[in-house]
Amino acid sequence: MLDGFTVLVALEGQWRLHDQPVLHQAMDLVRGHQGGRLVLLAARAEGQRLRGPHQRKLDHDALRALHARTEALGIPLLCFPELPTAAALEALAPVLQPDAVLYGEQSRLFADWPASKAKFPRVFGEFRRQIQGAPEPPLPEPEISVLANGLEAWSAGELETLRHRSMGPPAPPPGPSPERGPNRGDPRSAFPFRGDEASALERLQHYVFDSDGLKTYKASRNQLVGSEFSSKFSPFLANGSMSVRRIWHALEAHQAIFGPSEGCEWMRQELLWREFFLWSERAHGEAFHSESGIQGRLPKANPNRELFRRWTRAECGHERIDAQMRELNATGYLSNRGRQWVASHFVNSLQLPWTWGARYFEWMLIDADPALNTGNWAYLAGVGSDPRSFGGSPRRFDLEGQAKRYDPDGSHMQLWR
Ligand SMILES: Cc1cc2nc3c(=O)[nH]c(=O)nc-3n(C[C@H](O)[C@H](O)[C@H](O)COP(=O)(O)OP(=O)(O)OC[C@H]3O[C@@H](n4cnc5c(N)ncnc54)[C@H](O)[C@@H]3O)c2cc1C
């Protein structure tokens, strides 16, 4: 058993060092104790399902990079990618029983309920109206050397014991090698990035300051092809390699330099949608993910397994939907517009149970986040927070009209034929 005052930080799927409140708390604890040691744990957050193939690739990038950074500081990062945190702590118990265990939390703009907890708004407009106060600022970036300052070192023998227990950073998942080329396997991918913290921050700088991305965001965000029509922040937010407060802060900095802009305003609006679904999930508990949703109304659906199987294989027979599904299966990324088409077609035309589609997305998406995924699916299935659906039927997309508007030259279909 390793002794000495030890604080263990369970990162809970937040694979970054910047804007990590829990790391600051851990350092305070160690300092308050006049010294001690820190160890980081990367396991599956409680209640989090196993990640699908595309997200696993990003986790692999993020954890490898984090491992290299923290090990260089003498802070062990113990990886149990398949185990829930409690099981990982149990596996470590024979050699390590920390004096304190602190838990990382998913990055949110607000630290506390931004709208009424008791009567949480069912629609986004009301949520926006109720928001009081500004989002929290990100914490100052902990200088990596300051982070290690004041910590007692682990001996080589102790590090070896710990490493022996841990499974180590995850091995690259099967499939095309992540190291092969910038496009990570499929040259058509709209998300040709690695999933680690450095890549996340690079993308933030590029999209907000070094390109026209943010300036043109309002007009481009509904497009279907390429890496630049939208920010592509979602996979980084989902694996915690970027903090949402850091993004908000960058938008404020952009506004301070260039003045108010439509792009900035729309991006803020989208980040508030994210916030809305995260807090809705907390407010509504199990109902949020149930088939009857927050409206408590069971939609009509036909549980046809064969049709569902064809849909997952991009063989449902609608050429635009099949093209979207081919993109999803090959890369894990789909534009917001593409996701809306697919989900609307799934519930309205195929009439399959929306929770099946949501579960498949959660497995396949490179940015899968249960609250955002369910919130959007339930919205389109007419049992969530779409104000038009209360007491009525789900919103239906006219795919032909949509295609003329958003893919007039058929470039998405050609790409994903
Ligand atoms: C059926 C369906 C399922 C979805 N599942 C997910 C999911 O699992 N994970 C996920 O992150 N997003 C999900 N979305 C929301 C949205 O499609 C993605 O966030 C967006 O396409 C990601 O690309 P981006 O980062 O370039 O977006 P941008 O347009 O650049 O938006 C910036 C950020 O705003 C937030 N945002 C944008 N649109 C939405 C939205 N509709 N709801 C909530 N937040 C939003 C995201 O954090 C996004 O990264 C889903 C949407 C639909 C219709």
C-alpha cells in the first residue's frame, strides 16, 4: 500500500488541463495539508455508457496527450477506459487508498441553475428570458509547472506499482490508423482533427480569430459539407478537451476587438442551446430520456427491426437520408441540418421509435452527448421542447424543399454516394 497524503482526481471524461476547477481544488487541498501527492484517474464517468468507435478515437488522442503532459510532471494518470470510476477505484484499492477523491464535472457555462430549478422552463425561449447573470469566466490556465509546484514526488518504485495496476492509455481502436494522414481515415470527413486538448485550442483560435469562420457563421452554419461551415467544437466539448467557458471567453474577446457581430451572437445562442439541454436533463431526470419525453405523451411508432437495420446501414431507400447515414457511419460527424433531416425522416416517414434512432446516434456520433442528443431527438419527435409540438404533432421537414435550399448542387449527395 502506498502511503503519504494523496489526493485522487477522477477526471470523469474531462480530458484537459485548462479551466479544470477540480485541479485547482486538488492543489488547494494539497497546499492546505502542507504537501502531498496528486494522482489523476481516467475512467468512465458514473452512468456514462460505453463510447462508440469514433468517440473512442478522440478519447485515445486526448488521453495519450494528457498522459504525456502529466507524466512529464511526475503526476501519474491512471487509465481504465472501459471501467466506471467506482470500479477503477476498487481495482486500485490494494495499492492506493487516497485520502481524498475529487470528481471532475462536465463543462457548463453556469455553475448553478441559470433558470428556475423548481419550474424549469420547457422551451428555449423561456429559458433565455429567465437567465440571470453572466456565465462564469474560465479559470486562469494553470501554468503546468505551477500545477506541479508544492507536490511531493512519487518514487520510481511507486510509479511502477501504480502503472502496473492501471491499464495505461487506451490503445488505438481498430480501424484505419489515426496516425495516417490529417483526415483520420476518411478524406471526406468534416471533422479532420485530432481529439486532444492542443488540437481543441488550436481549432478555437483558428475558428474565432484566424479565419472567417465566426464572421460568416450565421450564413454558413446550415451547410452540409466541409470543416469550415461551422465551428466543429462539439467533439472537443463532448470529450472534455475544451471548456465551454473558454469558448465563451474567446467570443467576448472577439467582440472586444472587432465589436458586436451576428456570427458571435449566433454562436452564443447555440452554446445556450447546449446549456438548455444540459440543465433540462438535470431538471427532468428520467422523463427526459423516456420515450414519452418531458411532455409525457407516447408517440405512435412502429417497432420494425428490419427497417431499422436498413436505416443503420444507409439502405432506407431515401437517397438523401442514405447519404447522411453513410457520412455518419464513416466519420461520426453530421451537420446540424443533416441530423435534423435524418431524425425527422426517422420519426415521420419511417415511423420508427425515436429512442432507437437516438441510441444509434449516441453510439455513432463523434460528439455524442446524451443530453444534447436526446434533447434534439425528443424535440424532433414532438415529445420534447419544441413549442409547436405541445399537444400537436412533430415538426416535419420537407426534404425536397430543404435539399433545394441547402444542397442546391447536390454536392453532399455526390460526396456520399
Ligand atoms: C438529432 C440531433 C442529435 C444531436 N446530437 C448531438 C450530440 O450528441 N452532441 C452534440 O454536441 N450536439 C448534438 N446535436 C446538436 C448539433 O447538431 C451539434 O452540436 C452541431 O452540429 C455540432 O457541430 P458544431 O460544433 O460545428 O456546431 P456549431 O454550429 O458550430 O455550434 C457550436 C456549438 O453550439 C452547440 N450547439 C449547436 N447546435 C446545437 C443544438 N441543436 N443543440 C444543442 N447544442 C447545440 C454545440 O455545443 C456546438 O458545438 C444534435 C442535433 C440533432 C438535430
